[in-house]
Amino acid sequence: MAISELQLPATVKVHELADPKTLAATQAHDVAERLRQAIASKGQACLVLSGGRSPVPFLEKLAGEALDWTRVTVSLADERWVPVAHQDSNAGLLARHLFKGPAAKARFIGLYQPAATLEAAAEQADQVLADLPPIDVLVLGMGDDGHTASLFPASPNLRQGLAKVGERRCLPMLAPSVPHQRLSMTRALLASAGLTLLAVQGAGKLATLRTALAGEDPTEMPIRAFLHDPLDIYWCP
């Protein structure tokens, strides 16, 4: 099955790449170019990234892009509720693969808060995100279950997290995988991005995307909440 066989909404633009290496380089180039445009027009840019293993080549390519990183604010769409030094921390992932060389000069607004409870940590992160500039570029991921950010099917706060309009910027979420406790930006905040990108690699993720397109309930597959808004999908087999 090819991505061209899917019935994608008119708001979705597909970039077909030959392999993961080309995808990472192309995506990094396009993200950097959009950030340069934002800096040129308003003096600053804001980038929100997703964690996990898949984005590592993209992050390393992005770190090498010529960009005035002192004018870039970076944040995360979601975070595991673990200290930054923990191997599962998304902030730690960025420290290892993005914030090096000139990119180390970027301003980082993280979600992890060492509070007494996950709920308290989410409330603190919500307040911290009040300082986040308007999002110029959002890079989403997608799990095999159709989750995106840490908006997981069957998570207790999912309906609030998927609301188009809401005052909360960050909510406590629960994942089916370890570590279970997560912090996630809400759809209301994520959907404000000027440009949203989604990388899809391999037959498994393509099948997930096909299933997501076949239904309408975002609580079953939260990625559905983003498939009918402007979205750039970067695809390779």
C-alpha cells in the first residue's frame, strides 16, 4: 500500500521521500526554513517537538541547520513524568540530540515539574507554558494505537485534552506503556501552531493512518483530531 492510495483530506499535504535518512534531512530543512521566516518577520520563532526514538535522526539534522538559535524557543508536545536525567525523558532526548553546537543557545521551556503528584506537576507546567510564544512549527508523532503527543486512547483526561477550545495548556495523562504518567499539551494549544508536521515511516504506521482516516471518533484514535486541519505529512516506506 502506498500513501497515494489513502483518501486524505484536502488540508493534508504529503511529502513522499525515498528513505528515513532523506526524510529526516528534508523535514529538518523545511522546519528550519519556517523558523527563519518567523525570525525574519517577528524577531523570534517557537518550535514544539515530540519525543520518542523515531525523531532522533531529524533532531540531529535540525541541530546542524544554520539558524539564529538565540531567537528560537523550543518546547515539547508531551513529556514523561520522570527527571530530565532519566533515560525516558524527552527533555533529555533533546539535550542529547538537538541542543548541541549553535542549537544549544535555544531557549527551552520544558514540561517536567518535580511536584508531589502528576496533577500538581501538570498545573505547574500549565503555568510555565503561559510564557510560550505563539507556536510557529509543531512536529507531531503517531503511535501504533493512534495516539499523538501523550493524548492516549482511554486516558482519563482525554476528552478535555482533545477539546478544540479550552483554557488548559497542559494536562496529566496516562499511557498504557511504562512510564505511565505523562504530561501533554492540549489540542487547544497544539492546534494553534502555524505549521504542523507529522512523520510517517513504514507499512505499520501507514496502516495506522489508514485506520484513523476510516473513522471519526478522536477518543478512539486521537491523531484524528489533527487530520482535518492543515497538516504536512512526511512519508517514506
